Amino acid sequence: LPTAGTPWWFGKDFPGANAITAWKEYGQGSSAVVVAVLDTGIFADHPALSRNTWKAPSGFSLKVARDIVHCEKGSVGFNATTTDPKSMCIPDDDLGHGTHVAGIIGAWNGKRDNPIGLNSNVKLMALKVFEGRSTTVGTIIRALEFALRIKDYFGKDADVRVLNNSYTLLLKCDLMRELRGKIEETNKKGMLFVAASGERQANPDIPNDPINDNDINHRYPAGLY
């Protein structure tokens, strides 16, 4: 997670993330908005995340693909990496990446005038799609299906508006068409799908190194568009 205070990358010297100005003009997010973090899970009890972690207002039962997902009140999301009935309700972070990403999006340090996440009032839903460093396109599709179903089930109490995907897949597979269709389905339900397009270190000896040019070196799911 970012350290206490205002992280350096939120300042005016970091292109595209002038958060201080944005906070003054637009505020610091809304607890009515849910950001679903598709990643390694979230350590929901982290002191900087516990306040903003989405929690189911009641128990629920949903059908996701072929599985019935039954979770208790207070559950914080969905573990798409498993079909075990109990484990599907426990999207714990086994690597740390998802917790780090969630912190950048919406961590809270307890002081109203000193947030440490971009949106210190947002709600964070954990959609675990990685087991360690491994995932599959099918797993990502299951997580998106859960986001659709949980929004239908709870309405404004699970108003998923953003689907954050801070990862890249290098290989295109047969399920990519189905993934694109599922992304478009979430978009019709008012969800913005945000995907990383590459963050590898460019070679300073190569002018305009295309390593992070997604039009040349496709990274998925960003490369689907």
C-alpha cells in the first residue's frame, strides 16, 4: 500500500495523475460507487482498507456459470479461482498485488484531509482471479459474471461502476471472444472496464521502443480493443 500522507505519484509532476487538483474540483469519490478489483484478492482487514471494503449487506445466493455461490452477510467479494463452495466466498490475497492496487484506488488513513488513495470514499470489492501469479481467461470471465449478478442482486448496495484489471496476458486464446462479449455485457450494465496495457521497462537505446505499444505488442485484455 502507499505510505501515509499523499503519495508522490499523486502530485502535479506525475503526468496524468494530478489528484490534488482533481480532489479540489471533484471531491474524493463516493461510497455509493463500487470498484471491483480483479486481481490476487484483497487483504480486507488491512487498516487502510477495512473502512472502504465492500461488504455484502445480507447473505446471498447467485448462479455463476455452473456454480451456485452462497455467501454470508459481510462477505467482501468472490474467489473465481475455485469452485469449492466455501472458498468462493473468501477472496483473500495470497500475493499482495491486489491489496497494493486496492490501496492506490481507495485506501484511507483515518484523516479526512489526508487520504492516501485516489478515491478515499469509494467501496472496494475483491474479485480474486489470480492464484499466486497464475490465472486463466475463463477465471476472469467468471469474475465478470459475478460482478453482473451481484449488481443485479443488491442493486444500489452493490453498484459496481468500475472493473479494475491491473494485469496483462500475453497470449490470445479461443476464449478471448467470449471475454470481449462479457466485457461488453458489463459495459451495458454501467461498468467501466479498466485494463493495463503494459508496463515493461523500455530500452533507452531503442528510439521510441515499442515494447509498451499495445498496437504492436498486444497485451490482453486491453489488446482486445
